[in-house]
Amino acid sequence: MNKHISTASLAVAAAALATACPQSNPPLPEGSGYTCDGELCTVTGPILTDVTFTADKKWVLTGGVFVGDDADPDASPAILTIEPGTTVYGDTAALSFLLVTRGSKLVADGRADAPIVFTSAKDAGSRARGDWGGLVINGQAPVNGCTGDPCVVQGEAGTGTYGGAVANDDSGVLRYVRVEFGGALIDDENELNGFAFQGVGSGTVIENIQAHLVSDDCIEFFGGTASAKRILCTGAGDDNLDWTFGWTGKVQFLIAQQYDDAGGNGIEADNNEANNELTPVSRPVISNATFIGRPASENSKIGVLLRRGTQAELHNVIVMGFNDRCFDMDDSATFAGAVEGDALTGNTVIENSIFDCATLSEDEEGDAFSLEDFLLTMNEGNEVGDPGLTAPDSVGAADFRPAAGSLASSGGQVPSDSFFEAASYRGACPADDNWAQGWAAFPQN
Ligand SMILES: [Ca+2]
Ligand SMILES: [Ca+2]
Ligand SMILES: [Ca+2]
Ligand SMILES: [Ca+2]
């Protein structure tokens, strides 16, 4: 009997054994970007192959975790799938954030009864704004102020490369996702937002997302064409909806509620700070939004601030309680985009909306027209008064629906575009659907 066994036959035998008796902890595929010890998984990235975060484990982001290769979107595109009900923790010692590069995808498709939560790794009870970073999604949709072919931008503070020519680019799905206690400083000047959509395209699904107690903006769009439905912003440390660099998406149903201890503007909207005229010009279409400031807090600034050449369509919006004023417009390009001669251009429109602040607007030197005239005379269907929401100021148990017979319960008219669901009310909630309860949560620390 020949006792000689070749190395080749050993390998075959080992492979057969592995198939028959898989190890309890099989080695992870190269490029997984994480390691697990029991139920605790440490995620360092880069994630360069398709990976699933399962709901039975605790996933801890440690440092900036990139999905895909920032330098080359085609080199190793990856899909990170996160199961419904999964909690992902941001390590608070290493500045941690999750960044999806161009060409890669995040599929975080939660459910109302099993949302996906990104939170601080500190214990409940000791968590605060800025414990960790946030979510950054980079896409290949058009942005302005970019260079090269395809024309791209470097994100602020090392948040990667974004932009391109793919208007319908698809960065995945964010549905029933909450980001809380994020917004850490990434350097002296830049904080991470709860959600940063950078050059994200219209093929991306964004529905039912909440940013809660983040230290910078709730949600910021840097160019791109991404649209979103049902955005909830609670206790943001800075602005609620921020945009710049040519964003042209759509939003329906957005609630922003400020807290007393920190805040900024409800909407802070730019085209481009360096050159107000760059194209594509920022021009989102927004319907059914409720912005709730804090009248007694100096942290509560302007409800809607349009500046630096942006255009916008706002329909069925409620702006209430902002300490500084409800509405402002700055910079000649912004005025020129809205009105030509005595007539609206149609590029900036604010209709069927309700304003309720101690100061509606203030005219400043150089303004091309009176902002009060713009809101109440030139545009249609706007009024000043108490919108009559059920419990808009409560922290943690708010009810943003119109009370019976309130101003907000009628007077709405949505844009004629199939993206927008029928809504005859104003603000983000109808009387019979408190969509900001259930999957959302409001832990204070
Ligand atoms: Ca920001
Ligand atoms: Ca901001
Ligand atoms: Ca801004
Ligand atoms: Ca102004």
C-alpha cells in the first residue's frame, strides 16, 4: 500500500472536511472590515465586499468606516446590508462614522416595528450630542463647484469624494433609520451631520429617517438629486434641513423640532457660497413640512433662510416659534432668482404656508423687494397665525398633527408631480396619521 500522500490530495481532503464540518468561526472574507468576538463586532473598515450586519450582534463602528474604495468607485463596490432591528454603535474614543463611497451601497431597510438605530456606544443615561459622528452617503449625481471629468468634489473634513454625471444614481435604501447622539467634531471647523447626502442620486430610497440629538445639522444635502419622505429632526444642535452645491431633490413630510439648549435654522439653504451663480442651481421642491423653533431660546434662529443664490419651491409649510424670525432671504442672486421686475420668476415659490413667529421677516439694506410682500402678497395662500397643532412643543411626547378646526387642517395643495402624495392639509402630519410616533424615539441621554 502506498503510504505516500501528495500535498495536492491533502488539500482536497481538507477541503472535503471543511465542507462536511464547517468551523464554528469561519474566517471572514477578505475585505469584510470587521471582526467579531461573541456577539460584539468591531467594525473598522474598509468594507470592500458585500457584508450584512445582523440584528443578533452589536456592531461598533471604530473610526471612519468606509464602504467601498473612495479613490475608485469601480475598484471594489460593496453593499452593506443592515437587518431590521439592528443597533450600530459609534465608538466615542475613536471618532467614528459610517461613509458609503460612490458606487457602493447601504441597504438599511428597517421596519416601523424594527427600526435600524445608529447610536452612541456610551451607556444609556450618559449619552449626549456629539458622542460619535454620523452617516455620510457619497453618490455620483451632479453637484456644482466641482472639477474634473467626472466632475467631483472633496467632502469637508475627509468625508470622501462625491459628484458625477449619474442623476439617477442609486446609493441604496435608508428606511426606518434613526441616528442619535452623533455630530462629533471632525476637525476644528467641521462637525458631522446626522445624515449627509453628498452628490446622492434619485435612485436612492430615503423614507422614515430620524436624526435625534445630533450636534450639527439633522440632514444636509450637498448637491445631488436625492429625494426623501418622512424626515424627523429632533433636538438638532444646528440646522435642521441644510443644503448647498446644487441640490435638486424633493421632500415630502418633514418635521423639525428644536430644543431650548441648542439649535440653528429650520432651513439653511445655499446654492454655492463661493459663487452664487454656479449651476446646477440648488432648487429642491418641498411639500408638507413643519418647522418648530423655540421662541424663548436665543439658540433658535431663522425658520427658513434662503441665501447664496438658491432657489426653492416650498408648499404647505408651517414655520413657527423661531426666536429670530420666520423667514429671511440674503444675497442679490437669491433675490434675482425669485423675482424679476415685479413678478415671481417661478423658480422660488412659497405657497399655502403658515408663519407664526414674533417676527415674520426683516428687510435689510440692498434687498430687492420686501420679504413680507413676497410672502403675503406676491405668493399665494400664505398666512400669519397659529397653525393650531396638537402638542408641537412637547419634548419626547410631541404631537405634530393639526387639532380639530385648526388652520393647518386645510388649505394644502401639493405640486403636480407623482412623487407627492395627496395632502389637503398644511404641515407634515394629517389629523389621522401621527407618523412621527412608533418607530421614532426621543431618549434624552
Ligand atoms: Ca453641516
Ligand atoms: Ca449647517
Ligand atoms: Ca449650511
Ligand atoms: Ca436678509
